[in-house]
Amino acid sequence: MSQLVEAATYAPEWVRCVEKFYGVGFLSAGGKRTCQDLAQRLDLKAGDSVLDIGSGSGGMAFYLAENVGAVVTGVDCSSSLVTLAKQRSEMKGLDDKVTFMQRDMRNLDFPPQSFDAILFWGSIVHVNIDDCRSVLRRAYDCLKPGGKLIIQELIKFESVKTSTPEFKEYICRMGYYPSTYSDYAKHFSSSGLKLLEFEQRRDFYIQDSAETLDKLKSNWDEIVKDVSKDTLERTVSFWEEKLYWAQEGVLYFCFLLAQRPL
């Protein structure tokens, strides 16, 4: 993600705005509901080590530490989000269970076989296809044998619309490099990861985006007391575009579960 996109998207006001409807610590589609679903899919036990890549303001890491007893390392490219997550961890008294650090996912330097699970939730779309391949190879190295990897991410479905100037301008402006299912299948195969599950989540993504827009618009007067009108307008526009491209059937969330073989 470019510094310009990061600065605009993860400004404190924008984070406060999004957390009003997703819950504190959650900045991606489904909020806490999705967090609970992903945690269940990982099938973790107390003491398991988890790498949360794109940990944002900390919601997933805190949930896993508090409800599962997992030991979580959260990494994010945004310095402001890492700072916020660290502050919240200290307030919650979770510093022995959760660690946050600013890292570029393309330059992970963890020892081999360090983690029982690795999670990408709305993060890996920000690296290009070549970097995505190398990130997943590195993720394989970091996983323990039998460890699981989850990707909940925007995936591109090729159509006439994906070649239009409008779509290309949108993904460029957002700092998105969306892969296709075929891309991920190749990445998993070349890295050694075994793909266990794949789910299209278009209906969920459309419903979530529509509900989010409704909450933003119906609670406008209340929200604008805490954030600027400009931030609120930008947030509404952000979700209107997400909803549009999902309804067009070219860009929406999918779920992938993979495993490093024993």
C-alpha cells in the first residue's frame, strides 16, 4: 500500500468512524462476526502461536488471546495502527499474550516453523502477484508442520468489466492488486501449501457493505459529532464503491483455508 493511501485510509478519524459499526478493533468486512468465524476455522487451542498479518487496530489478536488463549504476533505496515494496537494491548493487560510490530509482509523475518497458524484478513490484496507468491512461500516456511493458513480477502473474478479503465483506476487508487482463485491455487501449489477449502462470499460481502452504508447514512448526525464531515463522506464513498464492484461480480471477499502438510 502506498504511503498516500495508508495515510488517507488509516487516519485516526477514519478508524474511529469504521469502528463505530464494526466494533472496536475491527476495520474489515463483517467485523467481530467474521473474526469469530475465522477463529473457529483455525481450530486453535490455548498456547498456540498465531501470526496475524495485517493486524490493523488489534481486534483479531485480542479476540484470539482473550477467548482462545493463543499467543499472537500482529504485524501491519501502518505505524499509526500498530501504535494504536499497542496502546490497547497495554490497557487490556495482554502484553504477555499479544505483540504488535510494524512490518512489511514482504519482509517477514521470523524463524522457520514459528507459528501454528497464519492469518491474512483484508491484507494480502495490497501486494502484487509476484510479491503475493513470495509472501505465501515465506508463510509456508513460518508455519509448523500441520499448521493452518487462512486468507479472507478480495478476489478478482475476470470479466469484461475488469479490463475497463474505471476498474483499473479504482484498484490503482485503492492500492489493490487482486488475485484470482487460479492465482491462489498456483501460489499454494508452488509454496507447498495444501488448499483445503475455498468459499465465495459475494452474498455476505454485498450484504455487509449494504448494511454498513445504511448504518453510516442513518446515523450520520450522531457520527459527525465525532468525525469530520469530510471523513464521513469519504467513508460513505469508500463503501459505495466496494458495494458497486461486488454487485458487478468482479471483486468481493472469498475464504481460503490451506495447511502445511505434516
